[in-house]
Amino acid sequence: MRITAVTCVKNEGPFLLEWIAYNRLIGVGQHLFYSNDCSDGTDRLLDRLADHGVVVHLPNPAEGRNYQMEALKDARRQEVVREADWLWVADVDEFLNIHVGDHTIPALIAACGDPQAISVTFQFFANAGIEAFEDRPVIAQFTRCHNPDLWCGESAIEVKTLVRKDFPLQYYGAHRPFHRVGKVPAPVWTDASGRDVPEAFLQAANKRRLRKFPAAGARSHATLNHYALRSLDSYLVKNDRGDVNRENRDFDDSYWRERNDDAWEDRTILRMLPKLEAQIAVLKALPGIAELHEETVRLHRSRRDALVQQEVYQQMQAQLRAASTLPPEEETLRERIGDTPVLALP
């Protein structure tokens, strides 16, 4: 079974080897990376990995800011995608945590009955008070998360989707593929428990549910672990990468707070850690890879050091340290209810 992962990156250098190594363990045979405007050595590391045949690395073709959609449009033309039996579109902070069989994508596909698409629900992993960036596997450092069935007061949680080559594709989206509704038979499409996805999601009939559906019962065979925050150090660098112009406006900590709910613990992915560390070592043993990885780590730390000298990032750092671990919606609800007694049901 040929499985290809497609992703877009900018300044993700320190995290590349872990993601590639993990995906290889779960059955991904090839990776197609699109990069743009990298200043931390991400592009140089990917070029070297491409020299060794580990990845395919291309410049992002986007001329504006729609980097991901332009890359996905281009990906359809690439041999590594056209020849794949399954396509996995995901980001390098997203790890497919498979609970069945040998914990590989083929095992997940078999458990779901070999449909044409499988949408796997996000589980957001909190920062949990970890400040310092460490050059070791992210999946080993962050184990706290929200209630898997409820995120920010919502029962519907976003998904990412594995797509089989015979899916009646109109175009790839970042979270799910789209087909011409009514023009072709509806595809066979399940959640990560092997259940049919909701009809409104299948038909893209509700704009609010284009990329999410209720999470309850949807994770029996797999979860998508999303490490969107990582350490506070890395989050500062992430913000610098995505938006450096904050002059005359306050920093909005909503994204952080929505993903920093640490009420639960999930350590299931740690079963992969010994094999992951061994696979990372295999990649680092390739000529030039360890050195280029170390360069990305050095540049990541150097950028962190430069940012924390700036007043705006000092303020951001202090704000995030002090931020509540309750999602904004839950905190608002508690403030509204206050000490009002709740009547017990008879």
C-alpha cells in the first residue's frame, strides 16, 4: 500500500525529523513538503532529505497568502501523489495516533472497512506549563489535553482526512476532500470508529460543519494528536513566523487558551516512543542530516533569544504564563454563574 503525506511548512526545522520518522512508523512511504520563506534551515534540511530520497521538497507555488490551498492544488500534479493509494494531508504538529492492530494506517483502514475516506478527530494537547524548548520528541513532552469529546464547549471537533485514490475528487481541502455533490455517487466515508460520517458533513451542506462533526464515539480506532502549542519558547517563535506586526494592537491569547485545556491526560501515543527514537536515529545517521538538524535547533533557540529581548514578546510571554487554562467559553460561563447554587435533581 502506497501512502503519501502532504504538508506545508515554514520554520519547522527542529520538528521535521520526528514527524517524518513517526509517519514512516505508521506506514507513510513518501512525504511531499512545500516550504516558503524559511529562515531557520527548514528548507536546507528538506533539500538534504530529498537528496537521500526520504522526501520530495518543492517551493510553495502560492503567489499570495493562500499557501496551503495552492500547494494542495499543485500536489495533484505530482507523481508522488498521483501514484499513491492513500493521501494524508496534515501539518507537522499533527500525529495520527492509531489504536488498533499494529498501530499503522493499513490497520486503521482495515478496521474502518476500507472506505474511500477516513476523517480522524483532533485532540488538542496543552502546553501544561512547559516553558523551555527541548530537542527531543514532542509526543514525549506533552500528554495533557481537553476532554476528548468536548472542546471549548463544542461537541463537534475538527478533523483531518485520509483519502483513497478512487475518491471522486473535486479538490483537496486542508481538513477534508470535496466531491461534486449530486454529480457523482457519494463516497464511502467513515470516522475513526468506522461509522459513516454525518450526512451534513459528507455533503458539505452546512458551512459551520464543513470540517468537523461530533467527536463522541468517533475515536475508537484512531485520534489525531495535535500539538499546536508545544513549549512556550516555541510558541513565541511560531507567533513571530506567522504575524510579526502587532504594533498598536493587543495580543489575542484566544488561540493559546482554546488549546491549553489540560483537564485530561492521554499517554497512549507513548507506545510508539521507543521505535520513534530509533527511527529518528536512522534519519540522523544519513550524511549531513544530523548537522542540518542541529542547525535548525540552534536557529530556533537563537530566534527565541532575540524575541524575548523585545518588549512586545516579553508582554506576550507574561500574558501566556498568566493565562487561565480554562477555555474562554468555560471561564465566561463560570463568571456568569458565579456562586449561584445549582438545584439538585430529585
